[in-house]
Amino acid sequence: MKFWRTFDIEVIKFLEGTHEIDFEIGDSFFQHFEDNELVQKGNLIVRIKMKVGANLIEMDFHIAGKVTLTCDRSLESFEEPLDFHEKMIYKFGSEEKEIDENVNMITRDTPKVNVAQLIYEFILLALPAKKIHPDYRNEMDDEDYEGEGIYAYIDGQNSDDSDDESEAEEDNNSTVDPRWDLLKKLKNKE
């Protein structure tokens, strides 16, 4: 229970205006969540700029630091840097309910808002879809080759003279075979 209380923001105590609240996230933070398969460790700083208005509270979360992930390819652990912003809005209304993924309704006498689950979800959303160790990021997957739809057929001419002849043929011909355009694109990539 003590863990969850450390992430309570006592919104009822804040006057209208802008306020800053900081939280430090360590390894133990991630162990309090049941579905913590993706992130087991991390060191992050969460800075919340809270704007309290007459009808709503707007919270801008700036989360920066590193989390330890497991590579999808090699199963090695590596540190992934994170630095991102997320927003959450709390509107004053007649009852407490979630309106949208970034908007909640709270009553004017709601004493506190707990942001632990929000921070955890924001961190998970900021993770890359493919968790690849930095040593392997420049290597292409088989999936990267698929789907491009480029196939080239070479008729066996490998000399430099054949390039000059094909360019001369293109100049003389008004219609160019589209396969030549694909080959030029591949050649220009190198």
C-alpha cells in the first residue's frame, strides 16, 4: 500500500495555477505490476507539470531515463533510452469515470489522483515495437526484404559495355521497360 500512496497527487490541495511534481522510478516500480513481462528494470524521472484550472486539471508528463529490455532476436538484455511527453486531463463533473483514454472525470471533492498506473502504461506505450539490441539494429530481418515487390531478372550481360548499350537503347526508344526503372532504383541505393 505504501508504494501506491507515493504516487498519489492530492489535487484538492492545489490552487489554480501551474505546479510541478517529480517522481523517481526505479527497478522496484515495475515489480508492483502483474503484467510486467516487457520491462523488469529501469531508472526514470517523471516530471509532471500540472495546470489547475476552474473546470479541469491538465497534467503534462515528461518521462526520461532508461529501461532494461530483452532483445527479441538475441534474448540479450540492453538499455533503451526513453524521453517522451504524454498528457492527461481531469475534468470536474458529477461523478468519477473515464471519458476517454486521456480524459477522466472527477468530482470537485476528489481528494487525490494516483498516477502510478498511468506512468506504467505511458512507459509501455513508449517502448519500440521491435526490441532489438543496439548491436543488431543495422542488420535487416527477412521481414524487411519481404513486401517490397521488387524482382529483377538479369540476362547474363555483366560487362560495362552493356550498360552503355542499354542507355543508348533507352534514348532511342520512347517507351522504356518499367523493369529498367526498378533496376536503376536498386543501383542508385548502393
